[in-house]
Amino acid sequence: MASRRFQDLKERQKRRRELLAKQLGAAGPDQLGSVLCSRAEQEEINSLRKAARISSLEDASPGSMQVLPGTTHGGFSPSLEENEEGFTFEEDYKDSTTFLKGTQSLNPHNDYCQHFVDTGQRPQNFIRDVGLADRFEEYPKLRELIRLKDEVIAWTSTPPMYLQADLSRFPLRSLGIEFDVVLLEPPLGDPNQGPVSSGARAWSWSEIRKLELEEITAQRSFVFLWCGSSDDLDEGRQCLRKWGFRRSEDICWIKTNKQNPGPARVHNDRAIFQQTKEHCLMGIKGTVRRSFDGDFIHTNVDIDLIIEEEPEVGNAEKPTEIFHIIEHFCLGRRRLHLFGRDSTVRPGWLTVGPSLTNSNFNADTFASFFPGEHGHLMSCTEEIERLRPKSPPVKMKGVASGVQGMSGSGSTGTGSTGGLPGVAGTVGVGVTSGGTAANRGGLPALWGATSGLPMPGSESRVRLPRGVGFGRGSVGGYRGTYRGAFGPR
């Protein structure tokens, strides 16, 4: 058995070499070496590699080469065989030659991990189309949708309001209004996030949990909490639970270092790897379903990743894109930003935090921006409704495709098999004596007054008579297009 397997492998190798020779224009499989790489080309590659290695060693700092006492190195140090003094030395590895994906190639291909070791450039630096301007170049419908939503957001946004307050003492209920969205940027003093910005103090998670967000959020609302990474994610989930929210999504900020490549500028003694991301947890309060609450949320407009340059050490700024994600997602206009700064004051938001230098908040004026029962909701145009991604239509219980009549259990029991099959495109209702429904088939009912069922597309409610059961059957082209007591509401 093993010999047969070995023979099959040899045959496959032979066919592969023949195919390569044919594609590369070689005279035969034995001439592949001359086509792939000649001796002169191999010598040129080796010389280039040696020159690159010498150059990297010359540019290296004195501390990058650890040498035992008695040894000297200026420029290129000799190898162990060339070292006449007999001392050994340890060299920091700075070359990716061994990790090249092709043995006859000088290109590092997609070995971004080793490239990060060599140059300090993070792998996420090479992700394409990460900016808001060019992200949807290949998706014109999404690009047009975002343009239209941005216009509506700018048109319906309230004037920016801000309040300088110490949140450890300020009672949030004094704001006098319930909010649809709350964004928190607590200064944690986490090594992953860098030092706390000037003029602010670090908060502990126990202090953050004491914020009374449950008293200022509406019955259906969202919380977005920046919580760093690692163990802080569990702390963030506990905060959401204490405030009465359920964790729903996790928006991740992947930090690039295109402008300042090199080793990490902030080191966490508790972490093995370099931390290059932060998480923003999204919590949901109340019952919000994407398929039914289109007046309050628009889902699948943005992605849950933010790829943006890492700020300088001591800069607490978070990506501005988080505001775009929130505004595109939630149509509620009552938005609150806690731990905000002067740079984050934004139309459509109330910004509260100790780092602000001024205040213009007035509770009565702010409440007047949302008159009436639905004044807090953003308007939506027909074009936005047409372009936005929607959830698949909900399948009606007991309804499936097919050409047979409807079957199932009635209000008082099940009946015998009907005699005539249902007609595709109509609802076949089987009626039997004694108030029971036919299991399958039955006379096909007609739409309209004859059957007593609503016409396709109608939203009228009907009370089904006793003994009429709806189960597996055919609705044909009308499936999911009508509403009634038996359809989605």
C-alpha cells in the first residue's frame, strides 16, 4: 500500500514538472533549472543578499550586536569561522532571507510578521482602502447611501452643546433628559492606551461603574464604551451589565504606525505581545430588532473595524470615525459624550467632561430640540430606505415553498388528507367537518372576498375561522408580501 502511494506521488510530481516546463517554455522537465534560475542569476542574488546584510550591520547601533569581551567589530564582523581571536559573539537577527516565500526571489511577498521584526512596520499598515473617502470605491450603492445619510445627519443635527463638569461629583440626572446614545472615553491610565492626557486624572473601573447611566438612558438606547484591551474587556462588560445593557457588538481600533515605524513606544509589563488595538464595546438596552425597528437603527452600513494611525504618546484622542459609525447606525438624535474634550465638541452631541474649558449647556434649550413624541428621531428619505442594507424577510411560521396545498393543525385538531392539491401562487385552505383542518391539500381558496383572505400586499388583519389550519404549503409569488394575523407585523 505504501509503495503504491509513493508511486502515485512520483507520477504527480512528474506531471507537475511536465506542465511547468510547457508553461515556461523549457525543452523538457530536465531543463527547468535553466529556465527558473541560471548560475549567473543565482550568483547575482547571493551578492545582493550579502550586500544588504553588510549594509544592515553597518547601520545597526552599537547595542544591536552583543560581543564577548576582547572582540571588536567595525562595519561587518567576521563569522565564527573567520574570527581569528577565537571568541564567539551573539548577533541580533535582522534579515528576512530565510523567510522568503520563494527560494529564488528577493521579494518578501506577504511575510508581514517578519517584515515587522525587520522594520517595525506593523502588518496593518498595508491594508488598503481604510479611509472613509476611498473605502467604498467599489461599492457605489454604499457610497451613495453614506453620502445621503451624512446630508441628513448634518441637516437634523442640533447645535453643539458642552458642559465642563467633574463627573465623579456631577449628578447625571440633572441633565434633565433621556439619551438614545451615550459614548464614554474614560481615562483609564492603561499602558495599552498610553499616559492620561494633561489636565485629567486616571479613573478606576469601580469609579466608572458608579456613573448612573441607567437613569439617563431611554427605554431603547445604546452605550459605546472605550475600554482598552485584555482584562479591561471584562471590566467593560461588567459596567454594561450594571447599567442595564447587554453587550451587542465590539468595535476594534487597529492602530497603524506608518508615520512612526519602530518598536512600541508604550510597553505593558503584563503583556507578552505588543498591544496595537483598542476595543469599544457596544451595549444595547431594551428590545431593538433590526428587521422591525428601522425607524431607530440602520444596520450593516459601516464595519466594526477602525484602522487609523496611532497618536503620539500622551494624546488621548480616539478616532473620529467612531462618531460616524454611531450616527450612521442609530437614528436617535439625543446623543451624549462623556469624558469629552474641546477637540471632540461636535454638532448633534452634548459633550460633558472635566477637560472642557467652557460651558454653554442649558437643559431647557437642549430639551426644546426634540419636540413631540418622535422629535428625537432622525428623518429618513425614501432613497436611503431603498439603498440601505436590510435583513432578509422573516419566514412565516408553517409556510414553505412548494406547489402543494397548505397543511397543518387547526384550532381544534387535525383533519384528514384533502382531496385536491393547492394551486401554486394561491393559498390552499383545507376545510373539513367538525371544525378541523386538512393536513394536506383541500380545495384551493381564491384571493379576495371568496376566501376571506387579504389580497397580496394588503396589511389588513383577518380573524381566521375555526377549523382553518396553516402549515406547510405554497404561497408562491406572494410569500412574504402580505401582512395579516398570520404574517410578520
